[in-house]
Amino acid sequence: MLLSKEARLTENSYYEASVTRPDPATALGDQISADICVVGAGFAGLSAALELRAKGYSVVVLEAKTAGWGASGRNGGQAIVGYASDDAIEAQFGADDARRAWQITVEAMQLLRSRITEHAIDCEFVPGFMSVAVNEKKGRKLAQASDNMARRYGYQTQAISAADMPQWIASKRFHSGSFDAQSGHLHPLKYCLGLAAAVRAAGVRIYENSPVIEVVRGSKPLIKTAQGSVLCNFVVLAGNVYLDAYSKTVAVAPELARRIMPVGTYIVATEPMGKERADALIHQRAAVCDTNFVLDYFRPTADHRILFGGRVSYSAATPVNLVGSMRQRMLDVFPQLSDLKLPYAWGGFVDITMNRGPDFGRLGDNIYYLQGFSGHGLALTGMAGKLVAESIAGQAERFDLLARIKHHPFPGGKLMRTPALVLGMLYYQLKDLL
Ligand SMILES: Cc1cc2nc3c(=O)[nH]c(=O)nc-3n(C[C@H](O)[C@H](O)[C@H](O)COP(=O)(O)OP(=O)(O)OC[C@H]3O[C@@H](n4cnc5c(N)ncnc54)[C@H](O)[C@@H]3O)c2cc1C
């Protein structure tokens, strides 16, 4: 069902139009073995593969479609320090462990930057991220959150007062903000394809068009596709919301599906507007995200477009008049762009958890899973892969720290989960409006 909703979301992506993909890798057609089998060639799976290979393991990646087909090749490109919900993590962890958890996200940004350099990935990285508040009350909350970050984690951002706001963004929509020089933005599909190339160059076999339909658990798990299988010692499940989409009869990991919910989010790209005009919109060409619960996020591209994202859907159906409603959201922020066409519009599903904290863990002692990035996965997926590799190699402390985050399943079983979430989200949308 999820996959049938995907066709419209992928057909008109600026990212796909601005890369040349390599020919797809061959599909798995044999019975093979490896130390580790990774399911999914998005950021999380590829990062795990790269880190595990660096530790000397033989690694195979099975990808249902092609590398970067999922959220990793479609997202807003905003690589941000922190979690989707720092409060939830702090509430569960207490001060010391919350600080260690925060530090993992700082390292995630460093890892992202060092991978770009080390593997010479041309993905248009630009440093700078601005968090913006739409009114005075939200501005106070944002300033308070920035103060907390500085006091509790020693993480510094630059406050942007209401008076200074016009120098930072050519929009009247925002009251005040904060600027984070360490976070930034990039072309996610270029980064993902670069990561896949680095993984292959390290000696990992990636099989594409090879959906996993069953994982037979045991001391040596057997990972089955329609035409082949991988016998291994460890499995890393990094299939996001699609993990169970490929078999009508068996679920790959039924216990995981209820812990995340696919929420659609959408992006449009303007036509190019020229460097001077694009540079005048956002100071330092930073990425921008507002602090609303149902948020808008946008950034300039290397070829001087604005990529504008937002608009959520909880029913998995693509919203009616998607381009028209996205256009209106963009014009609410930048009315001066009304002359520009929107030649691209696409979207994808964010894997949210109830508390918006990431959901990492093990099924038994040899099947690892990484999910629930809750829209904050660009940088964190890199560390997720690194922490899995540390854990498999015997250093489990940091993986176990994040695996301690408690998650509740979405209520209501498969049929009622979505209506329950819609009601919850309507409440938050109302809060944004008020
Ligand atoms: C529109 C959109 C905007 C976003 N914007 C941002 C942003 O600006 N900043 C940010 O930090 N995050 C953002 N996110 C979230 C971010 O993209 C994700 O957190 C991240 O890409 C997740 O990576 P992943 O590897 O877990 O999943 P994915 O990239 O989805 O990869 C999973 C892969 O597994 C494969 N797979 C699934 N099941 C199977 C199976 N059974 N067998 C074989 N293969 C399988 C899929 O085909 C897919 O390629 C956004 C997401 C979306 C959709």
C-alpha cells in the first residue's frame, strides 16, 4: 500500500533530475554468505556498511530498489545537530546521559563533513542553519531553547533579535531566530550516491532491486530475497518505513512497524533565479526551518533555486493540489518569488516515533535495527551506522545509550493508527495556528 502511494512522490524530483545515476547493480540471484547483511541502501544502511567494512568484516547490502531511492535521496538536505525532540531524551535520561546523547549528534555533523572530504563527495555542502520563530511567543521559546543548549551542552548558537531579522532573511513572516554555524545543508541524493560509491570502493557488495522478504532468525540468520539468500552472523535492518512492504505473507520484523509511523512531507523547487537574487533571500545561503510543529523548511541550491518543504500528510495519500498549496506556503514566506514557476515537486515518508526520539535496538543479539529518525536523519543516520559497527565489534556503550530511549507503539493497530495520529496532529496544527 505504501509503495503504491510512492509513484507520484518520486516522479518529479529535482534531485533525480540533477544527478546521473550509475547503472543499477545486479540483483541477488544466489545463496551467498557474509559476516554482516545490511538491509537498505539509504544513509543508515550505507553508513553501517562503510563502518563495518572499515573494521574488517565482510559486508553485503541488499536494497529493494536503488541506493538513495528512499528518504535519503529525497529529503530537504538540512543536516542539523540535535534530535527531533531533545526534551523527550532529556526527560528520560537525566543531565549526564542527555549530554552524552547530544554529543553524538555533534559528532554526527563532524562525521558527515569528514566523509564528504575523505571520499571527495561533490554534494554542494553549505555550512549554516537558521531556526526561525513566526511570532514573539515562539521567539521567546526558541531563545530559551538556545540558552538551554548552551548551558546544558555547551553548544553555542547565535541569537538573532527581531530588530536584526531583516538582515538575515528577506521575509516578513519571521519574528526572530538563531543561527547554528556547524549545521548546514547539501544535495542529499548526491551525498547518498557518493556514499554508495565509497561503500563499493571499500569492497562491500551492494545488490539492488533485491527486496528482502524474510529474515529467518537464529544464531546464523538467513536473509531471503525472491531469488537468493544471505547467510550471515549479524543483520542490520535499515529499511525505514518500507521494511515490511515487500512480502504479503511474512513480515521482516513485525515488532518494529508499530513503533514508527510514515508521515508524508513534500518539497517544491523553483526555477533558477540567478545568484544575486538567491543570495539576497537568506544571509550566508543558510538552510532555514521554522519552529512550528507542522513546519516549513527551505534552502537555496547550488544552481540558485529555492527548495521549499513542508505540508504534511498523515494518511499516506499525496495531498490534492500539492503544488498549489506548496506554492502558497512558499509565497507566505517569500511573496517576491511569485513570478517563478515550480517545475519540481516530490515527497516522501518520514519515520516518526511517538516521542520523536530515534529508535535503535536489537532483536535477539544479532539483528540490529535503526529507525525512527523523525525527520532528523540526515546527519544522525551516519552516526547510527557508526554506533552499530562499534557495537558489533564489542564497544556497545554508545549504541546502548541511544537504544535505552523508550518508545511506545502507536495506538490502534494497523487500521486505527493513522486516524489516531491524524487527531493528534490536528491538535498540534491548531496549536501552531493559535
Ligand atoms: C521529504 C523528506 C524531507 C526530509 N528532510 C530532512 C531534512 O531536511 N533533514 C533531515 O535530517 N532529515 C530529513 N528527512 C529525513 C531523512 O531523509 C531520513 O531520516 C533519512 O534519510 C533516513 O535514512 P534511512 O537510511 O533510515 O532510510 P531510507 O533512505 O528511506 O533508506 C531505506 C532503504 O531501505 C530500502 N528497503 C526498505 N525495505 C527493504 C527491504 N525489505 N529489502 C531491501 N531494501 C529495503 C528502501 O528501498 C530504501 O532505499 C526528510 C525525509 C523526507 C521523506
